[in-house]
Amino acid sequence: MLEADSLSRRFDGRTVLDNVSFSLGEEETLAVVGPSGCGKTTLLYMLCGLSAPDAGQVLLDGNPVSRPRNDISIILQDYGLLPWKTVRDNVAMGLKVQGVSKAKRRREAEVRLDELGMLERADDYPGTLSGGEQQRVAIARAFATRPRLMLLDEPFSSLDALTREKLQQTMLDVWKRRRVPSVLVTHSLEEAVTLGRRILVLGGSPATPVACLDNPGFGDPALKTTPEGFALLGELRRTLEGI
Ligand SMILES: Nc1ncnc2c1ncn2[C@@H]1O[C@H](COP(=O)(O)OP(=O)(O)O)[C@@H](O)[C@H]1O
Ligand SMILES: [Mg+2]
């Protein structure tokens, strides 16, 4: 459904990403890992049409993605909630853009918030929520528009370990109900192993794909404690150390 075809991106004459290709199928997730500064965020921006590649193209269902569109949801590291809108209105925001009626927006936002355990906070403002709670709202908002594709940029990285694991589980629960194809950037190898059906490792300068690991056991938080998960973590670590 998503095809990244030979993507390259330059900034100020310096090539950051070079010749990045991968595909993402229906009901699949792709975790992207790589050293800080290697171009992971840049890659996500190209996938959603926020930034144009200098070479190559992004195809969604066979059509080029050349500008932001409302069937691609992106969750950023800093949640991206509007502080002057209530939690409910933040979640309903994307639906408004889609032309959904006010009553339906409200209902839909509440269903999504309930799913993420945040319905009680619907009338509160983001500034009164903890980081984990804000991220729950951001996830509710991203799923509310029933996107064709989800992009997540280190969504849990600023959370404490316990909150992080809880949110990974919540994310998995919601994802398993929808099976929205997703690309997740993370610097946590364990998170990559838990959430990524395949794991793309970027490295080098300029960064290119150095490995794409298969992970049929993804979607189970206990995987990282099994021999299979352990072996995959080891392989990932060795790949990253070799960059
Ligand atoms: N808009 C921009 N203008 C100039 N350089 C940029 C811009 N965006 C990113 N870069 C540079 O591109 C490289 C990759 O950045 P980024 O995609 O944010 O990396 P990552 O997300 O992997 O940490 C960095 O060296 C960064 O400074
Ligand atoms: Mg980044």
C-alpha cells in the first residue's frame, strides 16, 4: 500500500538520506531505527508529503504523495496538541477538516478517548495532562480520522519506562482493532521488536538502509523476553554497532 522508491534528501548541499526504498503492506508495521541525526524524521516528513524528496518518490496505493493529505496521520514526539483547545476538540480536529458534522465529531472523539482511557479528561486542556496522558490524546486524535496510513516519530521516547510500556500495549490494542499500516520511528530496539512487523535499520553518511529484519512475532510485548525476540534484539544491536 505504501512504496518508498529510491528516496534521497539533501539539506544545504549535504545529502542526509540516500536511496531509501521499502514497501509497507496492508496490516503491516515498519519500525525504523538508526543513529540520532541520520534522517528518520526527514523520512517521515517525506512519507506524508510535508517535505519533498530530491530524488525518488512516495506512492500510496499507487498514487504519488506530494503534499500533506488528511488520510495520513502523523504522531510527533511532542504530541502536537493545541493548548487552547480541550482534549475533545483536539481529537475532533481532523474530523472537522474532513467535513464531519459537529455532533458526529463529538461522538467520534468520545469513542476514541474512551478507547484510550481518557474520556474523563475530555473537557480538560492539554496543559493539565501528564506526558503519557497527552500522548494518549494524540493517539486518539491520530486514529479518529480513520487514516489510511499512520506515521509515528519516537512517540513514547519522552515517557518514563512504565508509562512507555503501558502505552505500547495500548497502541497495540488499538492497532490490532484497526490494523492501520504504520511506520514507527524509535530509538528503542525493544520497542522496534515489539511493534515492528519489519525493522528497517538506517545508517551511514549519507544514511541508507543497512538492513531490513523480518519479525513475524511482532505485536506481543512478551516477545522481547523469548529466545526468538532475544535473538532479534541481538541481531539489531550488532547491525547498529556495525554502522
Ligand atoms: N529543515 C532542515 N534544514 C536543514 N537541515 C535539516 C533540516 N531538517 C533536518 N536537517 C538535518 O538533517 C539531518 C537529519 O535530521 P533528522 O531527520 O531530524 O534526524 P533524526 O530524526 O534521525 O534524528 C540532521 O543533520 C539535521 O540537522
Ligand atoms: Mg527525529
